[in-house]
Amino acid sequence: MTHFGTICPTATGHLNTMTALGRELKKRGHRVTVLGMADAEPNAKAAGLEFSPISGDELPVGTTAKFYEELGKLNGLEALRYTTSLSEQTTALFLRDAPQVIQDAGIEALIIDECIFGGSTVADFLNIPFVTVCSALVNGFDHSIPPYFKTWQYNPAWWAKLRNRAGYELMLLSFSKPIRQVISKFRRQWNLPPCTNINDFYSVSKLAIISQQVAEFEYPRPNLAGLLHFTGPHFDATARKSVDFPFEKLNGQPLIYASMGTLQNRLHNIFHHIAESCVGLDAQLVLALGGGLEPQNLPNLPGNPIVVKYAPQLELLQKASLTICHAGTNTVLESLFYGVPLVTIPITNDQPGVAARIVWSGTGKFISTSRLTTPRLRQAIQEVLTQPSYKNNALRLKTAMNQAGGVGRAVDIIEEVILKNQLVS
């Protein structure tokens, strides 16, 4: 059996999906250690997995909340710049400290979230195999695909590829350059060859890339044929911390579940727009604040919705007729897993790209924050609730997800490629 180490951002959406994979590996007899910031330890313990902190002195318990408190107030490019600055700092600490932690733990193979910068460099330095897991969108720099931070629709035309290329150049020059400089510095110190491809700076495995999307929700990816595997959502409700919820307040009307996730969730005006837009509909609104605010911070919202700090999302989605969210990958995929169409308000990072794929797959609509008004949001909600095509397309993706294999298929692939690598080595 193999001792796996998992590495992902200390964010709920990433931890939930990664610990689900870890639990399945453990069931099959492997040893699994979650590696990361100290704030990830409760999630690891809840999943019954081992935990080893990285940079615990510089990133003690409570660091994640401080990071995300500021991020939750921002949107658009400002939020992307803040995220990039944080990534530069944490990447330097990760590269400095992770190799020793991994060696001390006796880890033999890594499962690295694509959003971890420098993961492939650590694996190269330690000469151990790794698999990439995409909890968020499949990124990668492919000029046939719009950049993840844009709501551009997929288009194979030459002019669209030029537009995409310009978008990636903006990202490379304005946002990711400091991170790439940090990674290059460590590669020189460790006598590793310089990266020849932009994807080599990140955590793109040459063994397997596992996405919790399904092919029906992603743009065409012929360049990754044979390497990219769409397995459907990676979630395990039994591994999540239990959340109290007043189920007795549900009145039997069609349920609208609204959440802006656990990161960009301090924009008060968005919650007000959501509540106002649902007034007068034959539906009951449940609004989950995601920890960024307390329910008492939003008193007297129109329509008297049920407002909670956290919600048992998977349970509510099984009852929901519509999800309103920030286009976070996990909330979107979990909604579609239960055949629930969406209206999204993308804020930053990969959320615009997720929102664009919702439109592309016919499973919902989106409104950018710059165009968000109560009338526009209400119109989008009414359209998605009343036009059968959105529900039908959501059910189509539900079927695809049920057939994709989920956590079990993902772990099959991990075991297969790591075993092959170990035999060759």
C-alpha cells in the first residue's frame, strides 16, 4: 500500500473534495496524510485522515480567516490581485517548508490540487510521483479555451483564439509573474532544470489530471486527451462537519437555495438583491452566509427568508428548485448533481469561467456584479424557474455525473497511474 500526501488550498470547497478522495484511498488500505495550513486540521480529522502542518509558525490557526476576511470584501480584478499577492507569499513558504514535511512523514506519492502553485517543483525535487486534482475549473494555458477569469464563451474561430491569447498574456504579465519568479528561484537553488512550459510552473501532472467536472460541462480539451479524466463531483457527505438547520421552518413551497460560498461572501448588497428578487415568487428562499457574516448583520431582509450562517448544502440541494450562487465550482457541480438549475453572480478568480460554462451547457444564467440589479436578477430567476430547458439540461448533467464514476473512479485512476510509476521506477 502507498502513503499518499494531499495538498490543496485551505478553503472549504477544495478541502471537501480532497478529503473525499483521501477517505476512499484509506478505505482501500492506503495511508493518507493531509498537508497544509494549520487551519486544515479540523477538516482532516473530520475525515478520519492524518494531518501534518506546513509553515505552522508563519501560518498559525486563524490565518485563513484573516486572509478571507479581506478577500470577501473585494470583487473582480481587485480580488484577483489580492489572491495573487497571497499566493506569492504562501508559495514561497510552501516551497521552503513542504519538502522536509513530506520527507519526515514518509510520503511516497502526492495528490496536488491544481490551484497549488509550485506543486510539480516540490515533486520534482523529492523525485516522487504526483497526480493533479482539479477541484475548481481545469485551468492550463490553452489558447483555444477562454481564460478562467473571463465570462467569454467558447468559440473555435481564429479571432476568439487571438482574444484568448491576449487574456492569458494579461494574466502572465500582470498577475502570475511574481509567483513564477518565486518558483524559478527555488528551482535554481535545487539545481532543477528551468520550466520550459508555462504549465510546468503550477501543479500539472504528467501522469493524470483528474477533474470533478464532466465532459458535458467543459469546453473541448483535445490537447489533454488521454491525460485529463472527467470523473464527476468528488464529495462525501459523511466526511463533512455536521451543520444545524431549522428544517421545521421549510413550508413546502419550491425551495430557492442561495449561497455566495465561504470566500467572497461579505458583499452585503448582493444578499439584499437576492432577497428582493425572490419577493412575490411562489418559492421559499434559504440564504446561507458562509461564515462571512452573522444572520444579525442582515436584519429585516425583504420576504422574510431563512438566513443561516452555514447550511447543510447537500441536504438542501436535494429539495431545491433553483440555486443562486457565486458560480463557485463545488456549489455549481453539487447543484447539477441533484439536477438543480442555477442563476449565478460570479465575483472573481475562476467564477466567471464557471458562469460561462453554465450558459454554454444550458443549465442556467449569470449576471455580472457590474450589471447586477434587482429587476435583472428577478428576470433571470423567473426565466430559469419557468423555462423547462434549464431544468432539462440540469437533469442531463445529473445523468452524466451519475455515469462518470465520482470518487471511486477518481481513486481507480490514482491507484493505476501511481502503481505503474512505482513499477517503472
